[in-house]
Amino acid sequence: FRVPESPGPPFEILTFCSPKALKTYLVQENEKLDLLFLDIEFGDCSGLDVDFRPGNGISVIDDGEVDDIVIAGMGGILISLIIEADLPKARSFKKLILQPRNKSGYLRQKLSEDGFHITGDKLVREGKYICNVIVAEPGAMTDCPDKGDIMWEVPFEISDRLLFDEYIDLLISREKKILNGLKQSTNAIDDIDVIMNNIEVLEGILNDKE
């Protein structure tokens, strides 16, 4: 994050996630950052000393008005729609910090297609869930998986091997569930081959401990 004393936009962070959660975290970490919260309605900002602007997506802020954007607590498809609603504006910000509840692979692929490169990609545990946290910045991504490749589902970083392996196990279980469903169909041979290949790739990742 940019230090508040340096010249730049009036806000360090624009956030679409829970104001109470983020505000509490920043207080605990003694981070003195200028925050701007956006949401359809005031809601979770009630009683907090924060800057709030009602609106849908990034339409109510100006190009470069904030340094970093946090979007969390929603699916990867919705996050990508928020970004794609105004790509030139989205690219005017230094950093996107994204925490999709699902469709993380879809989001990674869309970020690449929309002119962002992923600079951070980690897993964090939230209760019984394992969440992806993706950091993206404007710029072309190189060495990308092919479109639709299962590797888009795999985090680009391994910061915690045990958590990573647990997450890959969940992906394998998901693919096996899809495979069982496809086997009930008489005209899904091609799809079955794709899913079986996905399982083989994921199991290879799980077995590679180097």
C-alpha cells in the first residue's frame, strides 16, 4: 500500500468487502490508510467513521481516484463483471485485491484476457472454507494456460503446502463428482475425456512435492 504521506489519489483503498472486517483488521495492524467504501446501500458502514459512496461497481469513482481496490465476498463471475464494466477505469488503479467465493479459475482467466497480470495468488482459510486471494495489476500476463485449462483453477503460488494440497484435493473431488454425473449420459464422451484429463493433471500436482 502507498504510505499516506506520499502524493497520489485521495484514497489508498476502495473496497467492496465488509467495512467492519477490513476496518477492524487495519486497526489491529496499525495501518493508517484512507478508505473509500462502495456498496448499493449504507448497510455495514453504519456507525463506522469511514468514507462511503453508494453505487453499483466502479461507476461512481473517477479514473485513478484510488490506489488499490478490494473486492471480496462474491463470486468470480460477478467480480469480473464489475471490472469489465469499465476496463479503462479498472486499469487506472494500481492494484486489484480479489477474493472470489467461487469461480476463481474463471476470474484468473478473465483477468488475463482483460489486460491484467497476477502478481499474488494465495490460499487462506476462513472457517471451514479455503479462499483464494488474487492480486492483479495492469499489464499483459505471459505463460498463461490455454483457455479453459484446469490449471486456471490452481493458485499460482504455494505459500502453505498443506493448505494447497487440501485445496487440490477439493478440486479433484469436484471433478470426480462431475465425472460421475457425465457417466450417466450416453453422449458425453468428449466431456468425460476432458474431466478425466483434469483429474490426472490435478493428481500429478498433488503428487509433486518438489
